[in-house]
Amino acid sequence: MTTIQNARVEQVQQIKDLLSRTWADTYGSLLPEIVIQTANASWHSIEALTAQIENDGVYLPVATNEAGEVIGMATAVLQDDVLILSRLYVDPTQQRQGIGGLLLQAAIDAHPTARKIHLEVERDNEKGFNFYKKRGFLKTDDRTIFIEDQSIPVAEMELIINTDD
């Protein structure tokens, strides 16, 4: 059974390890190794992840299995009425079991005032792109981001989740 809960500082090493595994699996064939290493060293550092867990403005849920191991995580921030989803990763061995959907729903449930969700997904990340399309996200724009001077084409996607005025 999978449990979704707010991340705790004691789980930070498991979260970092999960991000390393999922980045290698997701982006290993899409990005140079130096880009993956840079992301893991800075974006996924113990210090950066701990700061996010301790920041009340950042929602960082984790999915754990029966043994209490972190098998998925997300990161979301509410800006006005837009929920910015900056991460949603599930262990490669646990994908296609509904865990990503549970994490996405937890982010939505934690932000009842959000009108829409906005995210960016690397354009060649077919698994990620299809995951979001299947859940009703629409591509709204294309742009390029840079990591270590490496240009990365991303698709911006949005999902309207609340039309109440």
C-alpha cells in the first residue's frame, strides 16, 4: 500500500536518492551526464531539499511503500491562484501503478484555492509528457531552459482545476 504524506527532514537522503535514480532513468538518454550531475549536485542537494521541506510555502509530498521507503515525490508552490508543479517523480521500478496520480491529486487537494496547475516538461520526455496529457493537461507553449550551458527544450503545460469564481 502506498501512503502520501508531507516529506520529513529525516527522509531527505531517500528523496535525494530517488531523484538521482529517476533523473538517470528519465534523462539519461536525453541530456549529457554533466547536466544530470549538476542537477543532482545543486537542485537535489541535501541542503536544497532540506530547505524546501522546511519552507511552509513549498508543498513537498512523498509516496512511501509499506516498508516506509520513499518511492515518489512532488514539489509544488502556489503563486496567486496558480499551482506551480516543479517536480513529480516516481521510482522507475514503481511507475505505472498510480503513484504519480496520487501525488498529483495530493498537490491539488493541498491547494483548494488553486485555479490551475502549471508545469514544464522536457519535450523529449515522452513518459512525462504522456502522463500529463492523459490527465488533461494541455500544452500552452514551448520554450528553452538552460542547465550548464545546455539548452533544453521544454513544453509548458496547464490544467484548469477550479472554474469557480
